[in-house]
Amino acid sequence: MPRLQEIRSNLVDHLQEAKDQGWLGEVAAIETTMAATTQKLEAMRELAAQPSTVHPGMPDLLTTAGRLTPVREE
């Protein structure tokens, strides 16, 4: 997320330069990219705000040990 924030910040600077230079095609492309980065950042923030609990479940000892059927002892 920090890297995406840095990219968005650089896009803001580049957008201003493109506007100053009159690069209309570049302005449109940067605005599209900024919209996508904003959406991605919002999604990342929402995901980070959700609780993350891992439910490992119970291991199956027979398959964990590499056996599909129990070994009979005689």
C-alpha cells in the first residue's frame, strides 16, 4: 500500500506538469490511472480493516503421515 500511495503522489505531480504543458492526451491517461489507483487503495484499506482470522481446522493424521489407511499391528 505505501508503494501505491507513492505512485499516486507521483501521478499528481505528473498530472500538473501535463496540464501546464498542454498535453491533453497525457492528462486523460494520468486521470484514468489515478482513478484506478484510488480504487485500488480504497479496496486495500477495506481489506486491511477486516479482521483476519485463520481457521486451520483439524489435521487428518492418516493422510498427514502419508498413509491413506491405518496400519494394522499384529
